[in-house]
Amino acid sequence: GAGVSQTPSNKVTEKGKYVELRCDPISGHTALYWYRQSLGQGPEFLIYFQGTGAADDSGLPNDRFFAVRPEGSVSTLKIQRTERGDSAVYLCASSPEENSPLHFGNGTRLTVT
Amino acid sequence: SQQGEEDPQALSIQEGENATMNCSYKTSINNLQWYRQNSGRGLVHLILIRSNEREKHSGRLRVTLDTSKKSSSLLITASRAADTASYFCATDRGSTLGRLYFGRGTQLTVWP
């Protein structure tokens, strides 16, 4: 595709439920990143994939958060037992290699009620 | 945790004026990047400046970097209403792994 695609664009869920957020990176981009952005803040790093493996998952806030990229392309961010504090915009970005500028998707706005 | 601090938090100017935004950071870096974000959208990369560069231009954008002061500035000349957006600086904190640390951003409003 022309850019990074994230689905859904909006997700409303109840506290305690499980959610999955999907990211389709730009074709050929080996590096994939997940960030979280709260209102009025800059993006906060969650996890980085190089190919299929998570090269750096130190930004995941706790073990309720997990992400996969099984074939080195599409990635899914999974959040278990959602809490109201998880409400934010979840941004995905990809780049052709490490230390290249990031190409961001438009994000998934997650609201936990 | 946030790395950069943009200054000012908000800037309001008229079309045609220049807009200057500043960014300070705390650690050594390999490069510093500026991104722009329109409301409800993802971030768009504007410019990357390496730690051994002092100034870089791209169209109406001019970025400076002072590693001794750990600061950078983004100048937008002859601003347009379409430049209205949030602007973020991001650094790598000296890592080569690609992770970026963003500041809280400057909200720029350009009035027609």
C-alpha cells in the first residue's frame, strides 16, 4: 500500500475486555514500531520489531500488553484486561531500516469505558 | 519517558510570519528529527539532522542543532494556514536501535 495502515481507526471497549489492534506497514519495511499517544503528549515508545522478532519491548507498560509480527509484515498489538488508563491513540510506524525516518499510520483511538 | 522539551507549548501567528520552535534534550544523540502532526492524524517526518551537522534546510524549513547546548530549533518561514499542526522533536538518545524519544510538542496555529 501507499502508507502505513492501522485498523480499526476507533475502538471502544469495556473495562476488562481484550482488544487487538492491527498494523499493515509499508511493503518492504523491515522495522516496525508501536507508540502510544495520550492527549496533549508526544508519542511514547512501546515496542520495536526488526523482521519477525521484537528487538526492544522495554516500553510495554506491563504484561497485559503483547505484540506479534509472525511473518515480518503485519503486526498486532494485543491488550488483555483493558483498563481505563489504556485509553489513548496507538500509533504504528515503519521504516526501511534502523535509524531511518519513521512513517506513521493514522493510529487507532482506543477508548476503555 | 519524554526526552525532548519543545518550547513554546503553543504558538499563534499570522500567515506570512516566521514561526520558530525550540527543542531541548538531555542525553547525547546520533541525530535529531522533527515531525509534524495534524489533528487526528499520524506524524509526518519533516527533517533529520545528524549530530555532526549544525544546520539543515528543506524548502521553507530550517533546522539548527547545537549539541553543546543540547538544543535544536525549527524555523518555518513565510508560514501558511496549512502549516497549522503540532510539531515534535525526537531523538535517539545515542542508540542505534531506531527507538525514538519524542517531546510534548508545540501546537502551531497560523491565522489567515
